[in-house]
Amino acid sequence: MKNGNGNGSGKLVAGDGRTHIESPLMRESLVDRRVVEKTHTDTELAILPDVILVGIGGQSIFDRGRSAILPLVEELAAAKKKKHRMVLGVGGGTRVRHTISVALDLGLPTGGIAQLVGAMEEANAVFLNALLAKHGTIVMQREHFWELPLYLDSGKVPIIISTPPYHFWEPPPEKGPLPTHGSDFGLFIHGEVLGMERLIFVKDEDGLYDKDPKKHKDAKLIRHTTLEAILENPPEELILDSMLFETWRHARHVKQIQIVNGLVKGQLTRALAGENVGTIIEKASLMKRSAKPVAAKKSAAKKSAAKKTTSKKQARRAA
Amino acid sequence: MKAATTHGARRTIASSLGESSMTGTSGGMDYSPVAMMPDVKVIKIGGQSILDRGRSAVFPILDEIVAAKAKGHKVLVNCGGGTRARHIYSIANDLDMPTGLLAALGGYVPRQNARMVQMLLAKHGGVFMLHDDFEKLPVYFSMGCIPVMTGMPPFGYWEKPSAKGQIPAHRTDAGVFLSAEVLGAKRAIFVKDEDGLYTDDPKKNPKATHIKRISASELLKADLPDLVIERIVIEYLNRAQSCSELQIVNGLKKGQLTRALEGEDVGTIIHKG
């Protein structure tokens, strides 16, 4: 809903028993689909578009201990020296599963379970920070959200808490009592709201397979696919939370998710350098729109796109 | 609790979910939920519909809440946003801000409103609480307090983008429903300025007719362009473990809220099913 004439005057309007502030949404029902649709923008602000988010698996990497974690720590330290602007996050791993199994046995409500689990992800973030601190990392507490640019500009690599703060307010899942907004989703949405275009997930497999490679020897690695293809024909086992893919459907910024094997030395480094390792999943609709490499600056393209959308919107409104 | 110790292997804790990928929807476990505080009455005072009207609308409602507490009801008061939230959303939208920003920014207004209501209820035991204080609810109630909080859920920057539009899908109605759901309360009560649900916005369409009782499925099937309550709450209702009814009452009509707190079917009931 572009004001166009800058009419957010802030004038107070009374007369129907309520006092309104003049704005395009004044007196409107925010539930009205017609009102909500008018607010749509195809040129959403990207807050930190050049930052890459790296998510490190809990069960797949962290629960393996030293032999899996220390080589990754070296790679991350080296990447930091190369001045990659990145944000790190870690999953919670087996302790999350244990927490949930106890909580389910006790009959705790879904929101109660969600209130508990983030502690394990936070503990792993503290582990990772202890290992990387001498290279310049810092755990970003949620209330320090807006210190992210400060950390990045002062050369620090922030480690974020992966579980989103849905807590007691976790929405009821479509099936069963398990909370669906887990750490993969949490990292995704953190990247998306900041306008990041690339996320890398470090797991213990070479990427996404058509079925679980730990259970099926004939599982085939998918080197390159699109979000659209996954949504249309989801593999039996997804290596990332299904909520991540559901949310990505409506996302405006994340163009590419790369899944690499953290147990294979150098894969993460190569992925950070933009190499085609592991599995690359792209959101085809967003790739088409920019038709430029993901890392490239796009301010000029954005401006012309903005003009086009505005005129389209004006045309729609006039009609 | 046995741990595998092979060098380099995943050190898992044996549990019924130990080997599960957790990316699906079911852990395959038996589950019989317990209700945390099923007797709490979770109510929401509308922002635009009530609070923006000021004293004439707000004071009589607070009187009813104080009277209900005196009769022994445990009332958790949640506040909506209203016109200032709309103004924030408008400006943020004009600046092309992402949905998560709108959710975080929109959160300030219901918090202000909750503080206002707390000041008015203070002499009757009104306490302002944050999301982080939720576990202290038993203390508040045993002390005879009326806890007041924002209706907004704590998603903030972590709110999901919607298919169409920038307005966050989870706003204060959603937060109130989710509070009732996790507490194990059967009903969430929404105090607005209409007798409940109509076939269209009665403020704009005089031909709109009142609906007394309707199921979530019927309502979703009717596919109304406008609703009295956030659309996502109706979707969640059918998945709820505990909160199976949403009651919408008219706070401008004296006694409606009191009757709703006594369990009467006034206003509109939207039920699971």
C-alpha cells in the first residue's frame, strides 16, 4: 500500500466513538483479505542482504563431539580471516529429542514443549562460541537483535540462538503434539527477515537425498533442485524441517539453501566461496526475478523493479 | 540413558525419539495431554474496537472484570493494538519493511495498552506481565491479582511472511488464543464492539447478518472476505488440543462480558469442528 502522496499525516480523526490516527489502514479491518492484499510489496527492504547464514547441525555434527566440531571450527576461523560476513547458528541435537520425549510422556502441551527446547540450542551456541571466541565470535542474545550490524562491522561473527522465540505460543501443529517451529526454521526465518539471500546448512551427509541415506543404501544424492520441485514432490525424509520449506514458499529474500557435509574437510569453505558442493536448492521464482548471481549487488535492478510494481499497483487501484 | 562412544559417531541419548529425524509431524508416541490451568479465563480487550474509545468504553469493562475477580474468577487480561498499530503498519509498509519488522514494531502498541489497563486495574490487583512472566501466573492468581499482558505472541522478527501482503498473520487474537490453548482453557473470550460475527463488516455493510454459533470449518468454507477475528486463529482452532471455542462479545453492551465469564453463550461462538 504505497501512500504515493505521503499522506501518513498523523492527524487525529474522531467522530465514530474512537480516535483514529490518519493512515491508509485507518478504520480498516486488518483481517479483511482485500485490505491485507493491498499491503503486498515485491520490493521488500533487505536489511543485511550480503550476509551468509551458516547453520550447523545439532545431532549431525555437534553430538559427534571433538572429531566433527574441531575441523569445522578451523574452517570457520579461516573463513572469518577471509572476511566473509556471516552469522552462525547451531541446532540442539539429541538432547532436544530427549527433552521432547520426556515432555510428551508427561503430557505437556505443545507450547510447553516449545518453551523447553530452545535451551539445548542455546547451550550448543555457547559451546561453539567458547571454541571460536579467540577468533572473534559473540553469542547474540535475542534482545540484542539490532546489535547484529555492530558485531558484523566490528569484525565479529555473531552466533545466534537457532530456536525461534515461539515458546508457550507455539501454534498447534497440523498433526500430533510435536512443535513444528524448530531450529532449521528458526535460522531460516532469521535470515529471511534480515533479507539474506544465501543460507548454508552443515550436516553429516553430502546433501539432500531422495530417501534417508542412513537407512537406504540406494538413496540418490540430489545435487541441484528447486524449492518448487521439493514442495511438489517431497522426498520421504527431508534433511531440514518441513516448516522451513513451507515458510520458504512465501519468503521474499532467501534465494538459495546449500546443504554440505561438515564431516568432509573443505566442503563448508568451498560453499562459502560460492562453489557448487553438496546440494543446492534454489527458489526458482526468486532466481528468475533477479536473473543475476546470488552474491551480486542488485540495487539498480531493484529500483527499476520498484517503479514497475508501483505503476502496476496504481493501475490496479484505478481499475 | 546409554551413550554411544565410538569416535566420531553421533553420541545420542536413547529415548523414544532418539533416532527420529524430527523433521516430520509425528514422533509415534502415546500422548495424553495435561491441562496447565484450565480454569483461567483468557480474555482480550480489543484495541481499535474498545481501547481507542477511551474511558466510556474501557471503564465499564474493567468494572466487570474486577467484579468477576471478586467472585473468584481467574482472569488473564490481554490487550489489542488498535489505530496506533495500524499507523505503524502503514508507515512500515510504505517503507517496504518485511513482515517480521511489522510484527516487532506492531508489538509496541498492545504493550502500551496493557500498561494503561494495568494502571487502571492496579488498585484491584492489576499486574503488568511480559511473556517471560507467563510461568508466574499461578503466583498472580493465588495473590488475587489480575495479570495484564499484550495479546501479541512473542514471534516478533521471527514472524513468518504471508502469501499476500505484509501484515503479520499472528497478531493479538492469535496470541490470546495460543495463551488459552497452552493453559488448557476451553474458551478464549474476545471483547469487541460488535455482538460477534457477521456475514460482512457490519460497520460498512448494513445488510450484514449476525451469526450466533458456527464451526471453524463452516466459517473457513464460507470464505468471507472479512472476519471479526484473525483468520489464522480459525485455522488453528481445528488443530487445538484444549481451546475449542472462541467467544466474541460486545463490550459496549453492559453485562455481556460478565455473562460470558459465567460461561453463558452470548455473542458469537466459533467452535472446533
